[in-house]
Amino acid sequence: MTERAPLSRKLSAIAESATLKVDAKAKALQAAGRPVISYAAGEPDFATPGHIVDAAAEALHDPANFRYTPAAGLPVLREAIAAKTLRDSGLEVEPSRIIVTNGGKQAVYQAFQAVVNPGDEVLLPAPYWTTYPEAIRLADGIPVEVFAGADQEYKVTVEQLEAARTERTTALVFVSPSNPTGSVYSYEETRAIGEWAVEHGIWIISDEIYQNLVYEGVRAVSIVEAVPDAANQTILVNGVAKTYAMTGWRLGWMVGPADAIKIAANLQSHLCSNVNNIAQRAALAALTGPQDEVEHMRQAFDRRRRVIVDELSKIEGVTVPRPLGAFYVYPDVTGLLGREWRGKRVETSLELADLILDEAEVAVVPGEAFGPSGYVRMSYALGDDALLEGVRRLQDLFA
């Protein structure tokens, strides 16, 4: 018998999402009766606001939602997204330049598919969200990491980007507020990077999914607002998952120039057709309905942010830059490495995360998932009591 043909080399090279892997392990331990506290998943612990759920329930009684709808999204939802984009990103855009996607991940995937050709280099500021490098590789691109540490508040500079640029550089990933660090670029920093990208004709993939989760009076300035000329070479990625506690609804979108959106829409027409109509109706209610529960959640995240930063800072050997957005803290734990804890020698943040799970029953994501070793990501989108208990376990472990 002839041997079976091999599997796809491209897909075989793609790694599993590290954040989902750690979260799944934590949930399995919890199901087995272990009192594990998980800071792994970037998922609000709040229920989706009631008026959004009610809109979805009402949509279930409309037979129109049981049929195919335009692959790029319901027209009324694309209009609402256009209004939000103008309100929060300062960009006036026609609904025809918007595609509704199955979550922000699909928008990220399609954005790279639209602008990256085989062998193109994509500048990827690190620490980065785990999906970006894999999505770049799926587009046959080459991710080029540009690292900024805690001393830079995890924000890259134009000088660093210019040093990494080559004749093959096609695109730049720009994320503010950041996952995994919570860093927010200032208006001046954003403008400088946008002007640099325009000068060199580089595409910008700007992930704005955390733009409404900011603190201390900070505003996440969109790169297309800081540099209007960048709009013709920028794809904005966004969604309802984080702001509205709708991670499981899988509703995101991408906004961009007409030519890029057209080819991305062609891809989506073959990839999945339209997004679930019930989720689209729910997203419409989220964007156009009352925002008081959103503000309540933001205030809760802010409170938790201050608690986790203050408590982690009490651990000797841990440096905690103060995040101004999203719901993550990204401590530098290099001061804990190269030492022995509970009889175990720890050299990397990957080994440190294993130690923390085994000895303290706390799940964190090691820095290796987002770039260099020496860091851990902790989401504070969990209940107040669990958040404080988990950090106190870490204080005891590293006392």
C-alpha cells in the first residue's frame, strides 16, 4: 500500500495558543477538585449585559435571522460600527469598508492575508499577543520581533522600528492598549510611529479591541486619528468581546481601505460566509444601547488593576510597570530566576510558571508565549476575592 501523503507543512508548524493551553490546564485541574486560581484567560468574569442578551433572544423569533445574510455583515451593524469608529477612532468610514468577522481573531487573520505576500516581513513589537506571529506565518510572512522591556513600559520606539526595517518590510503590528502588557501609547508616540509608517509606505495592522478599557484619565488614541494620512494603509481590528463581556459570542470586525476590504471580503465569502445573525443582532444592541454596565465593568477592572499592581510589587524580585489599559499586568520576574524555590531550581519564566502552578496552585502565562523569557502575564479579569487570594499565594511562595 502506498504511504499516505503528508499533512500540511504550514499548519503543522503552527503552535497552539499558549494562553488557551494554560487556561485549559487550569480548568482541568479545577474540575479535578484542585483549588487553582487562574490568571490565564483574557476573559471578563462578568455576564454579558442584559439588554444585549434580550436583543439576541428577540432575534431568535425573527425568521430573517435563520437565512444567509451578506457575508461582510448586516448593513445595520456595519453602520453602527462606522459610527463607533468615528466616535472612538476619529475615522469617518463608509460601511462598505467594514467586514464583520467571527471574533477579532478572524479579523487579524484576514488582515494579514490581505496585505502580506510570501517572504514579506512584518514588524511585530514584543511582547505580543500569541496569535500575531502565527497569523503572519499563515499568510507566508515573516514576523520580525522588536522588543521593548519594562524599562520602556513595553513600548517600542521609531528608532527601534527603523533599525528592524528592511526592503522586505511590508507591515507593522500596532496595539494600544496592549495585550499582554496593558501599555498605552501616548498621542505623541502614536503619531511618531504613524508618520514613520506613512513615510515608508508600510501597512499598519492596528488592533483596537481594548480601546475602551483605559484608566487614570488616559485615552487610547487611534493611529488613524493621530495621523489621518495613515488611513489609506491601515486596517483597524476590533470587536465586542472585551468591552461588553462577549468573548463567547465571537463577533469582531475589520475596517480598512476599500481595496484591502474588498479582497478580504472575497476571502470571507469562501471561508465562512456571514457571521451568526443572532450574534450580529446582539452586537448591534451592544454598540447602540446603554453603556452604563460597560462603565461599571471598566471601574471594576480599574480597582483590580490597582490591587494587583500594589500586591505584586510587594514581592522582592518582581518589577511591575503600571498598565494603563486592557486587563493585564506583565511583571518582570527576572529577579526570581536563577534561584531555588521549594527545592526547585528555576532558570526561565516557563519553569517559573510551572513552579507557581505546582506549588501555589496559581496559573499564569509565561513570557515565552509573548516573546522573551523573564516575564509572566496575569489577567485581572477575574473576581476580586480570587485575584487577591492568588497574589497572596505568590507572596507566600516567594517570601
